[in-house]
Amino acid sequence: MKKWGYGVLALALAGATAACGKEDNAAQPAEEAGKPVAIEVERWVSVSVDVPPPDQDIVLQTIRKDLGIDLKYAFSSGKSDEWRAKLGARIGANDLPEAILFFNMADYRKAQEQGYLLPMNEVLKPNALPPNLKYATKEMLYTISDKNGVYHGIPARPPTMTNSLFIRKDWLDRLNLKMPTTTDELKAVMQAFAGNDPDGNGKKDTFGFSASGSSMNGQPFWQLLSAFTGDVRGSFWVDKAGKLRGGPVSGEFRHYLQYMNELMKSGAIDPDLATNNLDRVTQKAEQGQIGIFHNTGYPNAIVQNMKKLNPQAEVVLLPPITGPAGKASNNGKTNSPNGILSLTVKLKDQPEKVNKMIELANWMNGEQGARLLTFGIEGLNHKKTNGIITEFIAGSQSNYLSAYSIMGEPAIKTAPETVKVFYPDPFLYEQQMKLIGDKPEIGGIFAMGQAKEPTLYAADLSKYVTEMMLKFIYGNVPLDDKSWDEYTSTYLTKYKGRQYLDEIKRELTANGYLK
């Protein structure tokens, strides 16, 4: 295993961390020669995991043997706010772990401001990264840097996004409709689902589409948005000519709202859109009330509950449709990392441990680490046929493998041979491969690391836009020129949208994206 040495690391880290302006723990005594160095990682996981005892933990034993690291996880599950409180208490008591995995950019930004994270610019340079960390582009590092250009962590690999809209194929078949491929065809299908009794019960009790309206530019709307606006979030993006496009006061955005308003007026969209939550949308899908809905990954559990009421229910991925902005997408193009592994100032005088954490990150993204974290070991976590892994053994003995990774989902999870292991059913394999293959052509300026969103104005602007989107879609405010001009003026003046845009343009110009 190649060692990534950094000869002036101690001096560089001491100088870089002096700017933090915060006292830290005294330097720790050197580890015994030949003994694995102990490193604690504090992290949160969304569900409980069954980590085996150290002597039975094959991942830990491999890391100890091959990398010389005694990796100690401080796992927290349950509510993320409880983890934040726990971490805050540790910071307040000057009980820093050596490393923290941040799954949320807001938590990471707060930690940057508090000054207990170790700057990484001198040890992780874009042009000199370890081989398995070369996905960390300068744009990705830019997204996690502060206003002074300092980044305080190792970015995890961007997520493999498998969001999609799904459609009732049995409804299409019953109404003799083909799979829609354009926004006009999709509108006709939604209206038919609402008006032509697709479930055959003789009642007008179905709708073409439903979602939770609490986030009008969130994932359930991405395919619809990007068909009209280009970017999945309806945000700003830079075209090939170097011009700033999109945004919530653009003509493209207005066109999208007109489309949705027409669907609402015709009864094609669930009228409870504004008050739905995710549980309510799921319930409506399971009860056969909606024909198109969003899910992350194939909605197998929802479909099984559907079949209890209607054994003929059939749900498939709605392929990305083509609209005025071109081919839509269910997923966001991004340079944003799927988590940030930050080292704390506890390690500022311990270059060996800093080096070990970089080595660990590189290993987790390499062939050996990725395979172990994905499949575990034969007999316990997977089965082989003729030397090839053919079955993953799910259960408590395997649920900790993905939680062990502090570098995001291994790249091999998207390889066809890996997908077959986790989705042996031919239909589910086909659906998963289509989800993975849905690659957007356009990315928003913030997701692509071309600029940072001006946080001073962002929250108020987002709240205003979401409120107005619902009003426009429901028809409570008309989409005529007078109302649109009033909306645009309010966005630009009262909510400081002009200052917001001016800051973005200055930054994009300075970074060489606007021409």
C-alpha cells in the first residue's frame, strides 16, 4: 500500500491552524511503534446499525492490519438534532474527536465558523490528490471552502442519485395510452388519469399527479421543472455561451408555472398538493388515487401495498420527458459532496494521524476498500457462484457495512455486475439501471461549484418564491403580465433579489464562467 507522505505537514498545519484563533487539546503522546494509531470518528447515521464486536469486525480488522489504524466510530442514530446536541456538548467540553463526518452542509459551515476544524489546503491540493480521491475537483473543493478559500475536510464522493417520477403502467394500458415522452403528452396523460376512470371503479376519484407542496422546487418536481427551466431546481445555470440562465423570475420559470396551473385547473393534479406531506402522498399512491408520484429508488414497498387492493397494479419509471428546455431529468447534476470528513484541531501537531486519515479515505475509495464496504465477506455477507458474487445476504450482520464508509457510496455500487447482486429480479434490475442512467445535462451554479449562494438573502427569497409558486399554480394569483411584473419587482426589490443576483454575477465573472 502506497504511503502518502507530506514532509512539511506539521509545520504547514501549525501555521494554517493558528488562524483558527482557538485553543485546542495538547499534543498527544506518540503511538507505540508498530501499534495501530487510534483515531475516533464522530458521525450520525439515519438508522440503527449492528456493529459487531471488534474481534469479529472484518472491516475494522482489515483497516488495522493493512492501514495501521485502530478506527473507533462514535455512532449516533435517531434524530439528527440529538446528534447535534451531543456534538455540541463535546465541543463545549473541549472533548474533540479526531474526525467528524458531516452529512449536512449547514452543520459543516457552522463548524467552520466555530474554528475547531483543521484546514486541509496544504495537504489536499487539487493537482496532487491520492489516486482514489481525484474525483474531488477544484469545483468540489470550492463548494466546501470558506470566504477565504480555506476548506476543512475531505469531500466524500458525490451521491448516486436515483430519484424519479413513477407512473401506473396498468392505467396507461387500460386507457390505451402510450408512455409520454414530451410535456404535452404528459399533460394529456395526467388529464386522462384524472378524467377517464383509469381504475375502472366508475368514480371520478383519481388524479394524474400528487406530491408534497412544501418544497415546490424539491425532488418531486425536478423532472417537471427541468423540462422548462433547464436545471432540476429551477435555479440559475450558465449556458455554453457563458450567459446566466434560469432562475425564479425567468420566462422559462413562468412557462413552467403556466403548465402546472393548466393541470391544476383541469383537475389533473391533486388539489391537496399544498397541504400534503410525504406520508399522505404515499398513502394516496398505495390506495390507487394517483397515477404519477415521486420516489427515491423503485417504490417496491408502495407497489406491494398497492397490489393488496389491486393485484394488477403495475408501476414503472417515468422516463425523462422532453420540454421547451430540452430533455428533462429526475436527478441533479452536482459537484457537491455526499458528506465531508473533517479533521479537528486536535490533530494539528499529529501529522501521522492526518496522513492516516487521508490514507483511509483513499483506501475506502479504492478497489479493496470499496468491495469490502459493499459486499463484506463471503458466507456472512454474500454468496458466490463459480467464484463470482451472486447474492448479498441482507440482515443485521450486513447493515453496518454502508455505515462504515466515510467517503460516500462506493463507485462500484453503480456497476452493472454489482446492481445485479443487489437487484437479482430482472424487472428491478432494469428499473435500477434506468435510474442510474438518468444523467442530467445541466447543473445549477451552486451545485456545480461555480458560485456560492449569498446566504444573507437566500432564505427569504426561497420562502417568497415557494409561496408564490403555490399561488400561481392554484390560480389564486393570475399569471398575466401585470401580476408577473409585480412578482418580479417584489423579488428584486423587497426581497433583495437584485443584490442577490449582483453578488452571483460578480462571483461567476471572477471565476471565469460568465462571458
